Amino acid sequence: MSDLPKSVYLNEEGPREGFQIEAAVIPTARKIELVDHLARTGLKHIQVASFVNPKAVPGMADADDVVKGFQPVPGVDFTALWLNQRGFERALTHRDRLSINGSLNLYASNAFLKRNQNRVADQQRAAQHELIAMYQAAGVKVYRGFITAAFGCNFEGDIPVERVVRLVGDLLEIAAGHGETIDHMGLGDTMAWATPERIKRVVGAIREAHPDLDLLLHLHDTRGLGIANAYAGLEMGVRMFDTAVAGLGGCPFAGHGGAAGNVCTEDLVFMCEEMGIETGVDLDALIDCALLAEEIVGHPLPGAVMRGGGLKRFRVAS
């Protein structure tokens, strides 16, 4: 337990991850309402929208309006996702409201890369050089590297650990070749193949190869192991996580009808605080946000702490 971090940094993705997959149309005003409530919980990073083709992801058709509508809060980074140059150009038009940082991405699963991007591995690598050129032309720093399907794939099966380690090295090398330094490397459990043991094997191997590299875990809860996998990451010293309030969302391209969202933000906050790990987040305010998210989507969401609550009130009562 000596590797436990003293604090964690949470990247809240619920407003993007969650609303992109909902079948019903979510009114723009309600999306903005959730973002504004989340920004008052102590979270320091909120991903508010995705600049993608609305024909492919209808739930993000109002991305520009959402970005224009939320109330900025000092000390909170509001970000958006893009998948191509057109999406990046749209994000740049909101530079006064969004934190714009460049991200590079390689896929540990060639089968999923073909399905998701219609590319092969060499094409994906070449695209990273083009991305860096695009970022540098706009004065945007390359901030994050990301390995998609780092723990397994519904279309390819188990992913060799050594492949993930090699891809991490490839991204670091690509960035360095252009004079860029990646701040941290994300590992995506895109299709929920991770288990605590697999988390420790992959994180441990990367740490052995790149001991000074900060890692981020992007965990999905499709098989109910999201919080257990986060715990395994914490034991390995991981201090950065993508999360989704109330467990919103899921990957629409995972080929799995039961694909669930990221690890639930308030569940992870509760666990960290009970472990003595600082989050900087007001758990009660976050629970209120989770209940608001459930009201907005109009169906039950999988978060547990939003129903059971924290323990503070019981400790005070005793």
C-alpha cells in the first residue's frame, strides 16, 4: 500500500461520455445545467462536449451551443473531444472558453482500429505526425498520449502487455521527434477487459520501462469491475482517472450492447476519501449532481454512492 498516491486528479467526462450515447434527445439547457453544477463541486477538469459529425453521434449535435452556454469557473479546465481536423478547428473557435490541449492516440487492437477509424497501424502512426503539425500550427501543446483498447478487445481478444509497452514508447518517441513532451499517458479499457490483476501487470510493465511517466486510467464498468480496477491502479500509484458522474455513458463502438460508462465519479471519490487520498471534491455536492444526471436522462444510472450516500453524516451523528 506504500505506493498509494496522496491525491488524485479526476477528469470528469460525464457530460460528453454520457450524453453522446443516450437514445433520447437531451435538451441543451439541461446539459449546461449539469456542467454548471459539476463545476461547483471542486472538480478541476470537466469534458463538456465532443466536436464530431452529428450524423454519427446525434447526441453531440449541439456541442457548440453547450460550450457557449456553460458558466466558466476559475480554476476549472473545461475541455472537449475531437477526432479529426474539422473537429479541432471547431474547438479552436471556443478557445476563450475551453482549455485546448493536443492528444495523440495509438490502438493496441488492430481490429478495433480498423472498425473505429478504418485505418491500419501504420496509417494511425502516420496520422500522429500530422496531428502534431496541426497542433503546432495552432500553437497548441501536445499534452496527452493515449492507448486505446490497452487491456483487451471484443474483436481481437487479449492484448499482449509487451505490445502496450511498445506503443507507449512509440508515442513518446513520436512526440519527442517533433520537440514535444507528453505530460501523461492514458490507458483505455475501451471494452472493459481489465481486471485488477491485468491492471497491475500492464501498469507495472509500463512503469518498469518508463518509471517517470505519469499514467491515467480510463476505465469502463461493463463487467462491474470499474471501481476494483481503479483500486488496483491506486495501489500501483496511479493518480489520474477519467470518470463519469453517476456512471453515465458507454462506448458506442465497442460492439457490446451492455457497454457501460466510465468508473463512477462519486464512487471513486468516496473510496479515495475513505483511503485517505485527497480528491478536492465535495462528495455531497457530487451526489447531488449524480441525482441531477439521472433526472436529466430519465432512467436509472448505475452509481452506488448516489443512493447510499457518504459516511460523514453518520460519523457526525455518533
